Amino acid sequence: MCGICGQLRFDGVGVKTDALSTMMAKIARRGPDSKGQWIKGSIGFGHQRLSVIDLSSHGAQPMVDDALGLTLVFNGTIYNYQALRQQLIDKGYQFFSHSDTEVILKAYHHWGEECVVHLDGMFAFAIWDQAKQQLFIARDRMGIKPFYYSLSDKAITFASNTQALLTQNIDKSINPIALQQQLSLHGVVPAPNTIISGIRKVKPATTITINKNGKFVEKTYWNPIAQRPIEKLSDGEYIEKTHELLTEAVMKRMQAADVPIGVLLSGGLDSSLLVGLLHEAGHQDIRTFSIGFEDIDDEAGSEFEYSDQIVKKFNTRHEKYVISNAEVLPRLSEAVANMAEPMVGQDAVAFYLLSEQVSKHIKVVLSGQGADEAFAGYFWYSRMAAEQGDDISRFSKHYVDRPHEDFLNTVNKQYHGENHTHDWLNKEFLKSGAETFMDKVFRTDITRLIVDDPVKRVDNMTMAWGLEARVPFMDTKLVEWALQLPPQLKMREEGKYPLKQISRGLLPDSVIDRKKGYFPMPALKYVQGEFLEFMSDILTSNACVNRGIFNQSYVQKVIHSPRDYMTALNGSRLWHMALLEFWFQTNLDN
């Protein structure tokens, strides 16, 4: 796991060391162990390393293979690298390291652009092919690892976060399409857009080839289907295979590391099941980490009641952290400064503070992201399923934070326009390979929406402390299988029925049957006191007024009665606006 950056110039100008160094400073926290640069005329790479596989200098990057004429920068982990390495050795390749990085280089040389279909893992990488004079870029199927870029007629510049690109001379205006999506899809701006007009991001399961003259070719290499398998299966057979694939997903993530691995234990079913499966597979010395906050009114700030049960049952080596609300606000600007894009999920700050503590003990953790989307864990799925009407209306009523009319009231006229959120959803739902309305919902959630919400949050907040998060529920094989399960089977017993069945006899029933929780941080949901004052100051500041995004009369209404302006999923619209503006002030203005 690392931070990567680079530039390919089309104008004949050489890449400058200073340009790479400036970007590297903005990705340094992702890779605190070592750093490296490589420049050859109009192409240059920068790398910040977090050493997880092959801790020696042989695994350092940028990795140059002079014999093959290839140079690579890579962020991520390839779980099947050992099998691929042996396969490539059998084909005559010689290796100078034991890293998964070098496996990618050899795989590209052998299979060309098709190398990505052989890679099982999370990855974002760029390879310079000296013979072809072209740059090959790839992002993993689930979009777990980030890849941002800026493209002009002079150069393509890329990095693991937007902060690095914002140090360069790019268009820093607000993208109006992204603005509407940001305020209506929980802060999700689907790739390739970002909130900054001059910055784009590679879509999941996508490769880009760009030559020295700027010719740009984009390809999608994975298109999952959401429909039943040809062979009729019983509920028990569906669940049995789910158990098998999930165990496999957990084990491969434990094996692909030369350092210890822990589990972020929230107390929910998903992370608890990860601990249970590790124990079931024979792991005895399991390390777990939990965080909690102060309660507000009747909103609990922790799930220790449940995580403590898992710790006791499996005798894990546990670290538990309690954060007072007084500690949250002073640390908020740090968390926002490490958000590659504005993230409204209230658990972003929680993950940031938890990762700070966990990184003092280990470098790699397992996390439960993706289980709710893959196995129907959210309360709104059953509500959507029961609705009548067209697909977009059924989905939007229970998911979209701001109907289009409300968005128009929120922003000033210069940002008024078409309903881009509706158009994007319609495009996703019209894709072939989904059997029912709910199949469309699950596929859109797990392959597109999750990428730019919980997954991005976890990557940004953990990597801010040089901590690698691995997400077994987003294993490619498991996701492909989950999309084949009948929606009603997944939604049974208020959702995640297959996971609950796997957990019976393994986890305490009180953890399995509890009401679903969400990583709690009440202060950012029920806004009051100093948090209300902070958000009010942000949204009425000169910087916000001069930026001209928000309709100030609407802002005043929300400030004066924040609990009357909640989203369909019970989020705070005040926080959504304040976070966006605070991100601009932290990352754009400064």
C-alpha cells in the first residue's frame, strides 16, 4: 500500500523533479516507510512506500525493469501474486524481488493490457512502456484503490489524491454536475467526475492507455451481471457457497502480507463475522480494535456492548478507544485535509481517529465495508422493493438526499441545471445483465455508489496514518456471487440473511439478531452546541459567500432549524453543506 504520482508530458518539456516532489509531499502519509522518484525526459513517477510485502529494498518503487523496458508505480495488494509469480517463472521470467509489484510488471510484459484480468486484488498502477512509448493505467474492479488525474493538451498528471494534483497548474473551478451529485447522493460523485473541474478519476474496472502524443484510449475489463445462475439452487446451497467464498476472501487477505494483520471491530455483524471466520480457520492470536464516542440524547455513541462480546468469545487481543465530543471538533480539520474528496459520512472522522491509534500497533487491518451493499443490510432496500412505479422514482424516494427541486433551492442560479443525478441513475439502471429492479439496485450500489462513499472513506482515513485496510466483503468472486443471490433471500429477516445463517453457532445470537447499527458519531448527525456554531460560521463566512455556491437564505433556514432538514436516510443536510464548504476552505483555498 502506498501513494503514487506521476506525469507524462506531450509538449516536449521534461518532467521536473520539483513537480514530483511537491506532489509526493501530499501523498507522503500514505507511504511513510520510504520514497523514490524516477524521471526519463517527458515521463516521471513518484512513490511513497508502505512496506507490507517484501520489506527489503528490492520491493522499492518506482520499480524499473531495464531488461523489459518497463517502469511501474503501484498502490495496493495483489492477493494471488505468489501463484502468478510461479506461473510467470514457468514461462521463463526471472525475478529480482519477492514483491507483488514485480509480478505486475512481468504480467504486463507477458499479457499486455489483459494483465488486469489475471490480477486478484486491490490496485491502482501506472506502467511506462519504453518500447511502445505509452503509459498504461489500471484500477481494480471494485475501485478500492484511488487514481486521480488531470488531462490537458500539455500533459497527463496523476496521483493517489486530489491534494497532490491541486499543487499543479490545473482548472480548480467547481464541476456543476459533480456539485449536484455531491449534494444528492450522500457525497458520492461517481467516476470519472470529481467536484473539481480539472480533476478526474479512473472508473473502477477500467484501463487507460495514453501515448506520448496524448492519444487516450479507455477500456472496461469487468462487467458483473446480477441474475440467477442457470442451475437451480436451494437456499442452503446459496448460503453454503457464500460461506465458502467469504472464508476464502478472508484467508487470502491474511496470507498476502509479511506483517501482522488486525481487525477493525465495530460490534456489528460484518466485522464480528470476520473475527469468527478467522477463529474458525484456526487463527488464535487475533488483534481487534474498536472506537466509541459520547452519547447524544438517546443516540448511542458506541457499540461496545456488542464488540466486547466478540472479544470475550474469541479471546482477542483488544484495544478500545473512547473519544469525547470535545476531542472531535479540534481534529475535524485534519480529517478533512486528508479527504481526497468531500465525504459526508459521519464515520469518516471516526475512522481517522481510530486509524491514528491502530497504526501505532500494526500496518494492515481487515474491515467490514461492502457487506451491507452485497448482502442487503440497509433498511431502505426492503422499502424500495415494496414500492411501485418506475425504477428511478422507487430508488430516489428512499436514497436521494435532495430531490431536484430542493437542490435548486439549495444552490445559487449559476449552478442550476438538468437533473444529473437522475440521468446518471437512469444510465446505470439501463445496463444489461440485471434480472429485476432490486438486482439493478444492488449492482449499482456495490459496483458504483459504494466506491465513492464508504470505500473511499476507509481508504483515505486509514492511509492518512499509513494503515492498509483490506475489505474481504468486496472480494471480486464474492461480489459476483452475491449479485447472483435472489434479492428476497438477501433481504430476509431485515437483511443479510445469508451472513446471519453463516454466523449461527459461531457468533453470539445477540450480535446476530441486534438491530443494525451505523458507525455512530452523534455530534455530526444531531447538530447542536459548538458543532452547530462551527457549521454556522463556515456557511456564513466570507469565503463561503464569495464562493457563491449556496443560496444564503436557504442556509439561514437550515441553521435555525437543522433537525427539520434531514435526508431520507436521516442524515443532516446542514452537515452536508458545511462539510463541502469546509473541504473547499481546507484543500482549495489553502
